[in-house]
Amino acid sequence: MRRERFDKMNVVPFIDIVLVLLVIVLATATFVINQTIKVELPSASSKVKEEKKNIQIAINKEGEYFYEKEILPFEALKEKLLALDPKKDLISLHTDKDAQFQKFVDIIDILKSKGFENISIVTKK
């Protein structure tokens, strides 16, 4: 009994499987889009747009505090932080790697006591 050489590969079953998978993906994608409920929202005359402010706080390696690029002593910074609204304001904290860790903890402590939960701690890659 003689065996034939294997020179070619039959790709027809592979194409069939790919087409079936494509049909499944397209069918489910259209169902996901159609599940939304179309509602026309009413309008109000007293519409107020709330804009969130992004406040940047920085601590340099000498231990100086900055609030929006303005150098402040700790007590003045504390007053400004306590005046912020945790629901409207976003905090980005920039700390030098050589700064005292206690200064970082002091700022986090003030923000947590005020009720801030989403605090961005900025680092570099």
C-alpha cells in the first residue's frame, strides 16, 4: 500500500468555521444595540450644569505645599481643602519622590476627613 505525499492543506473547513463565528458575532452585536429603550427626555427651565474642577496639589522635595501652582503654608492649604466639595471637585496629588512621606499622609488625611474618595495620585512610568 502506497501513501500519497502531503503537499496541500484543505482550508475549506477552516473557512466554514470562520464564517460561522462571524455570523454569530454579527447576530449578537445587533441584539445588544436593540436592547436600549428609546426615551425622549423632558426639558427643564432651571437647568444647571455642574462642572467638576480638577484641583492640583503638589509637594516638592523641600516639603513645600502648592495649591494650583501657588505656594501655601500647611494651615492655609488645609483651609482651602476643607472648603472644597467632595462631590464636585477632583483632586490630583503630585508628590516628589524625595518628599517626606508624612507630608503626603497629612494631605490624604485632610481629604479623607472631608469625604473625598476619588483622589488621583500622579506618578510617572
